[in-house]
Amino acid sequence: MRLTRLAMLTLGAALTAACSEPSNDPTTPDVPPLAFVRYINAVPDTLNTTVRFTDQVQWSPMTFVNVPFRGLGQGNYQPTQAGSRKFRVFTTDATNFSTAGNTVILVDTTLTFEAGKYYTLLHMGYARAGSTPRQRIVAINDVHPNPGAQVAVRAIHAALGVGAVDIYATATATSPISGTPLFRNVATEAVSPYANVNAAAFATQIAAAGGTTALVAAAAPAGTAGTTQLNPIAGATIAGSVLSAVAFPASPANSAGARFSTPGIVYFIDKNPPPTAP
């Protein structure tokens, strides 16, 4: 059996589960139509957060617990029964991660997830009273491309207060910015389309729209090639990888959680490359 080095559902396994027919075997539970959901915390001024689906226990994500600012809910995409689903986002009690420790509700909402589709729940905005824009969930429908021998990357602009930006792919995080942006004039809260780049080391640099002075830059993770025993891990040097580069804001002075003095970029794996043939 092939071992995996990343706690993430592959598209193939996920789609198989999503398309499974209900079972009449009394020892095998019926599998409902499934969507796949992940949670990213981009709220810069509060404690860590926990997401709990409150409409049902079965076929709901159970691992978006104690997620830090700039962090990803554990397990990346989680299988979730499709349809209209109600959930809440709480601030996390650092001494009690159970349901009883969830007392401050940040978000109480209902979203509809379609079977077989992938979603990013981007939690962004400010939680403190009087701050704008107010925190809320931005639901992104993730349609993963197949970049073939290249790497697909997109940008998600959650860096509040930065304004519209041009986004460049450069050899390193300190390379001079020149040429045509990979993504031009990306507004706050916008999600770019995917663009293919060569499977080689690269960095993302963000400049104010029309400028060439980097406001923030970060090298993409290299990734890990697969073998006949181990699945590949997506990254800049691994063909077939699909990545999101998310721009986060700095932490305000009144932040109750993790503090970052400057905006930053964090890469998230949207899709791992296919396994190496045996």
C-alpha cells in the first residue's frame, strides 16, 4: 500500500467517495453526496478560531480547531455532506478545546455546498468593535486545474489595508521586479485565476498596482518528489502541483492573538500531483 506524507484527500479518492452509491450492506454506512471544505483564518486581531458545523455531527468537518491567524484548518479539505449547511466560527478557549469552550461566536451562517466541489472558507476582516471591514466568511469555489508538466498557482488577496496590487513570479524573494505581472491589479478580497509557471523554484512578490517595489515577498515551498512508495507533496519544483499564495495583513496593535508586524504570504496546497507509477 502506498503511504502518504500529507493529511489531505487526493482528488481521485475524494471523487470516488463523492460518487459512491448508497450501500445496502448493514455493516457499511451509506455515504451521502459529499463536498470538500477547508478553512483559512485571515482575521488578524483576535484569538485562534474553531469552526463547528452545528446542523449535524455525521459527515461534518471535525478538525478545524484552534486555527491560528494565517493558519489552515487541520487536514486541508474535509469531506462534508453536500447541501445547505449551518456552521459557526468561535474564538478558541486556549484551555478548553471542547464544545464547552466555545463561547464567543464570530460567525453564525449557512452556506450551500454542491456535491463533488471543493471550497475554501476564507475568514477575513477585523473582529474588534469599531474596526472595518468586519470579519466574515468569504466562500471560494475551488476549481483545480491540471497543469501537466508545469505548476499552477493563484493569488488570494486578503491583505487588508494594502489596496490593489500587482503580483509577480520571480526567481527568488529578493529578485528585482520587472516585466509583466503574473496577476495585474488584484483588489482586496479578490481571487485570481490560476496561472501556469515552470516547475522550478520561484517566489511571489506583491507590489502596489502599477509599481515595482515589493510590499511583501515569499518563496514557494519546493515540494517533494514522489516515489513508488510515497506520494509526492506539491511545491514549486514538482510538476502537476496546484498552489494558492494567500496575502495576509499585518496584525494591528490591539491584536489578541498571534502578531505579525508586516503583511505576509503563505502558500497552501490546493492539489497534490498524481502519484508516481509503480
